[in-house]
Amino acid sequence: MSLRVRVIILLWLTLPLAVFAQGGEQLYSQYCAACHGSEGNGGVGVPLALPAFQKTVDDEFLIKTIRYGRPGRVMPSFSYLKPDQIKAIVTFIRGFVPVKAPVYDSKPVMGNAPHGKKLYGEHCAACHGHQGDGGHGTGVTFSRPRDLPIIAPSISNPGFLASASDQLIKAALMEGREGTPMMSYLKQGLSEQDVNDVVAYVRSFEKQAKKPEYDLHKEPLTLVYDSPHDLAKTVANVQRAAVGKNFRVIRVQTLEDGLFKKGDDNQKQVIVYFCNFQLLNQALTVDPRVGLFLPCRVTIIENQGKVKLYAINPKRLSGLFNNNELDKLCGGMFDTYTEILEESTL
């Protein structure tokens, strides 16, 4: 057997070991730290190092949360990770604080859901929303209100309901979340039966699962329009249409600006940048990651005498972020882009 063949066989044998040898810290850094912080202090994602959080969530909740994610609520599903990889991440997360993980049984909590709905409206809805949709914005970033250390999670989310047992929800209500606005229900004067009733109502959210209004992944990546005008007039039309929609034109430049010496860049490829700063602030509040495709821009290209306009499709990009609130905003941005492109090509 040649040396080359031996090396190839050795690589094939050791590669799986290298993959499975990933420890929890490395996996957490790869999949979780960007949102939850390298030390679990939160960011776009909620903080995982809160002692009050870790004291009331069992390992099963963390495992299922990683597995299912939070559909439409920023956190994606990591269903492709292997069970031992997920367990390694959970073990690493447990190392953030010296708190013993609770163990819950699967026994359902029996309560009066109608009465729980009334109590929920009085004690929970202000933060978690009347339909359990959670607070607006994400995590502990600037998008949260200044008087809140974190954004209240969505407790009607199918990922949450699939991950949280009745006993876990009950424990969270009875003990509260020290370091957040959520106080113990018992300290607020409610009885254990009241808590059971609220748990029953929260569990009833499972029957109200929402379906997306449209399939974001089937949306085209770009919006493309043909212009009947020459390049200069089309560029001017885009600027005028953007201003007409309450946008401010930031700059107009060639697509290759900065890549070549002045004059060597292609003068028949132009980008118009424009922004509505109120819309920009609203978008960043909903999800800071939207800054990846803002400010707005339209690219105009002349090729063989034909002029085309190109713009990113906000609906398609929103589909990458798993945020229902952002989907609605990007739906409005899609309408605005379409109006600007249509008006520019009349």
C-alpha cells in the first residue's frame, strides 16, 4: 500500500473523530455565542447565565429549545445537531452559574384555563402580550425598553410550548425570575391553584398555532424591472421616486466605486442609496440584524443599450432571520420598493 493511500485512509478515519470531538465550549461558540454572548450574558438572544433562569429550567427544556428553536422568534432550530452535540452545549451552559439543575416529572398541571386567562391578563399580558407573543424587539440589545433588562419571551410560541413542561412553567410562575420584572406569583398574593390555572391557560396556546402569511423562502431574491429610459434618466427617476416616498437620497455612485481608480470604474452600473431614518430606527428596534441590508438601494445597469433596475427583496431576506415581527415590516418595505421601481420605469 502506497504512502499516499495510507494518508488518505488515515484522514478518513480521523475526520469523524475530529468532528465528534468538538466540546461544548466550541459548539456554543459556533452556534450560540453570537446571539447569547460568549459568557451567556445575552445580546440579540436572551441571557442564559441568569441564576433565576437556570434554577427553574431543566436540561430537557434546554435540549428541546436547541432542537426546536423558536419559530418566528429569532432563534432558529438546530435540528441538524446530533444529540451528543446538543448535550455538550447544555453542559457548557450549565457551567455559567453554580446552580443545580432542577428535575421535573411529566405530570400535567390541572387548572381552570378560563380563570387562568383572567389572571394572565392581570399579571402577565403587560410583558408577554395578550396572545403570549412576547415583547417587541430582541434580547438585551438597544431594541429593548430601557426599564427592562431583557425582552419578555413569547410563551405562545410552538417551540417554547414543545420544550417547556407544565411543571417547569409552574415553577417559573411560583419562583419568578430574579433580575427581571417577573415576580413570584406567590409573593403577589396568588395561590398555588391560581398558578395552576395560569399554567392551564398558557398550555391552551397550543391550539392557537399561527401559520405564516406567505412562504418567505419562495420569494425571489431580487426585484428586477426593465426601464424604457436611458441610464441617466432612470437614475434620476429613482432618486425622485425615493424622495416622493419620504426617503432621503444618501449618495449615488458606480457599482465599482472604490474597487478601481476613478474613471476606470464602469459608468453604466450605478447604485442609488436612500434612507428614511424613522423607518431605519424602527427596523433596527425590531431586529438589529436588519442593518445588514439597510440603507435601501437600487442598482441600475445598462447593458447593450438596455437598462434594468435591481433591488433586494426584503421579504426574502427577512426569511433568513426567523422573526415574525420583522416579516411584517419587510412586507411594507417590499411594497415601498415595488412602488419606487414601478414609478421609476413608467
